[in-house]
Amino acid sequence: PPPPSHVKTLGTTMNHTTLRPLVQLWPDVGRAIADPDRRGARTLTQVSQVIRHELEHVRACLPGIAIGGPLEEGIAETLTRWPGVPRQSRDLLGFPTTGPSTPWAYPRETDAVRRLLRAGGIDTRDASDRQEALEALRGSSPDETPFALARLVAGERHMDDTSTNELAHGISAAFDGRDRPDLAVRRLVDGLPPRSR
């Protein structure tokens, strides 16, 4: 039988651009495991984060999550760096569980996704909110993700359907590449009605 669609997605996701950082880091992995000095620990942290980020892309390409491009990168990096996940990734790979932090990939896109999740009541600093974030990011089709995020935010602020729809289109536009997504989302969130309590 043909492989499931997510297997094909892995091949699409793990392209030469994605694999280049792993190929460049791989020769140092054995040395880093044998002698996890500061440089070695950083190498292992980078490898675990790249692998996890790409696996989050595979999850994002499964039916109903993300739309590709900047929004998908922001989602993958947000989920990769969620509290507790970096350590879990290193544990699963058998790498030392402590290591220096490394620069965020796609910081602008990640900031925008995190800001939207927080506007929707999800604490991106709380490990226990990760599952809620996954559910919030899941739409009925890939292009549904901005609408799923808009509904999450609207639920926190009791926005009507028209305002929710406008917000969803604003979220889509924030990630269309014409503007920095972090700035565009900040403007969107700053213009929202206050949270209803």
C-alpha cells in the first residue's frame, strides 16, 4: 500500500535547506556526546532543536494545521521552544539534558505566533498550555489556521463574527511577507477590545 500522506510530507519537509544545518553539525555530534564541553553542549542543543523543529513541520503539514511559509515557521519554532520541549527533545535523542540556549530560528514569526496565542489566553511560558496551543492551531484545513487563531482570540474578548472574520484576514495578511509579522501582529493585538473577564 502507498505510505500515509505524512510520510511523503517528511520527504518534502526534510529538503536540502533543512538538512544543511544537520549535515554541518553531524561530524561534531559524536565528539560532543563523548566530551560535552560548552561547545559540544551547544552543538547537541542545536541538533536537537533542528530535528524537533523539522518534526513540528511534519506535524504542521498533517491535515488541519498551518498554511506554510512564515506562519508555519512561527508555529514550528513556537512548539519547538515551548517550555519543557527542548529538554524532552535532548532526552529522546540521548543527549545531555542541560545545554546553553541557542538563538531562536524565525524570531519575528515566532514572536507573532506567541503574541496571538497569549491574546487568546494561552500562556506560552507554561508547559501545561502546549496541548491547548496545539488544539488552537489546528483548523479543519491548512488555510484555516488564521481563522482558528482568530476564534481563539475572539473567545477571550467576546468579539462578534464580523470582527473575528476581520481578525482572521488580518492574521493572514500579517504573515503574507509584505510586513514583519511581529510588528503586524502587535498592531492587530493592540487594536483588539480588552479581554472580558
